[in-house]
Amino acid sequence: MTEHETILTNSFDNNTLDDWADYYGHQVKLAGLGKEAAVWTKEKWAENGVDASLAEFHVYLSYPVHQSLGITYANGTSSQVKIQEDALPEDDVTGRPDSIPTFHGYSATGNVTAEYVYVG
């Protein structure tokens, strides 16, 4: 193994990986937010012998004031489509007050009407 591969192999165990996964699961991951997670990551890499640094970039991303998705059926009725998952009592990540529902960051403001296609 190379020097860096040896460092990686010897630096982490299952408990460490679980701790890191828990930490990242509780962080805001939207571009332009969550710098503390980047700093934490850099510090953890440095603690484990990796020369780590941060590079800051300006993110050109609009954030929504409101977002929604509605559907109009062939019979003329309509309803709102849920765009945020339910908060689960056993999962402290769901339902967080800093959670931001899905949105397209480069969309213009306004309403769009189009055929709805689900791909799963």
C-alpha cells in the first residue's frame, strides 16, 4: 500500500465510521451552508495524519421563499403533492427546523404548468 492508503486503513474503525456517519447525518448539506462540517472534517483528517485544507467558493444559488407541487387530474380535480418527508419519532434528523424541502436551486420564480412524469 502507498503511504496514504496505509494512513487511511489504520486511521478508521467501525466505531469511527459510525460516529462520522452520525455527525454528517445531522448537518445541513445545502450549498453555501454548513461550513462547520467542512472545518470538522478538515480537523479530523489532520488528526489522522492527512494534510488537509479548505478552499472557499462563492455559491450562486437562490434559496426558495416558498415551494410547492400541485397536480391537476384529468377530471379537473387537483391536490397538493407532499414534498417533505414526515418526521419520524425514532429519527431525530427528520423534522428538523433547519430542514429545507427539495427545490431546484437555479429555477426562476413563478408558476409552471407541465405534464407530470414520475420516474422511480
